[in-house]
Amino acid sequence: MPKDDQSDRHTIKYDANLNAFRQSMIVIVFSGMWLEETLYQAIVSRTGLDIGKKNDFKTYQDWLVRLDIFETSLLDDVDAFMSTRAMLMHKTNVDSNEILLAQTAADHAQKIIGSISHVLGL
């Protein structure tokens, strides 16, 4: 959980049911779904269904470039989110490092959604 001092640090406390991790994973999963759908719909609306289908299995970075979004920090953020999401989705055992990583990734995902929304004018 985020610390009260408004820093980016988190306070780790014992959570036998892994509720913080589960909540973070929910944010990560649904943020990824939102990102995929939003970028896909933007490509289809700007370039047509045929181009959208051809780009369906590309990376988030490829989709952003296809939409003429070349902001390096956003491309890097989306790439990092995609990698972290993939790694966390396939975890079977979770330790405190993964819990912190999931919380940080969930915070990061919310920032990416805001950035993408702003760039696409949503």
C-alpha cells in the first residue's frame, strides 16, 4: 500500500490472503485489456478493419507507432508494462518482491492509461 508521505514508496505489511497482490493484479489485467482494446479500436477507426486485423497481434509499441505516436517515454513505459504484466501473469509462487512489483506495475498502468487517453484525445 502507498505510504502516507506521498512518496512512490510502499509500506509492506503481512497479508496472509495476498489481497494487495490480488488487487494489483486486477488493475494490471484490466489495464492491459483496456490498452489492447483502445489501441485496436483507434487503429481500426483511423486505418480501417483490414489494417487493424493485420496489426492485431503486434506489440503495444507497434500499435502506438502505427498511430503516429513516437513519444519515447510512452513507448518505453508501455514496453515495460507489457513485460511486467507477462511475467506477473505466469507467477505461481509470490514473494514480497513480486507483491511490490505488482503494486508498482498497477500504479504505472494507471499512469499509462492516462497518457494514452490524453494522446488519443479520449
